[in-house]
Amino acid sequence: MKVRVRRVSAEVVPVEITTDFIKLESFLKLANAVPSGGMAKNFIQNSEVTVNGEVCLMRGKKLTDGDKVCFDGVTYSVKHAD
């Protein structure tokens, strides 16, 4: 039997990127939400990730400044480093 513990955070965690966009799978790794791209792929395909409030099944979804990603009870915000 698998037991899954969810973190619940009321605050938004900003994650800085230095490029114009980042793919969803890479973003989850950069934010330290998952340890590997394979795990990110599985969570995305299992409808466990939302982008701007909608379930996203595309691991190559391009995220830009201001996008919000919710995974495992934590909301991450994409921030472009100036």
C-alpha cells in the first residue's frame, strides 16, 4: 500500500528563470519539486500538475513570466530574472 503525504502551503514560491521560457518538466526539476525528469513526466501524465489553474498533460508546455504551477499542494510562480 502506497501512502502519499502532501505538503500544503498558502504562499507562492517564486522560481527564477534566466531564459524567455522554460518547459514544464524542466521547471519542476528547477523548483526542486521532483528529483528527476522521469518523475516529472509521470506526475504530469497522471494529471497531478496544474498550470494557471488548469490540469496540464504536456510536459513540454512552455512557461513564461507570471505563470503559476501547482503541484503536491505547493504553488510555484515563474519569475524572469531581470
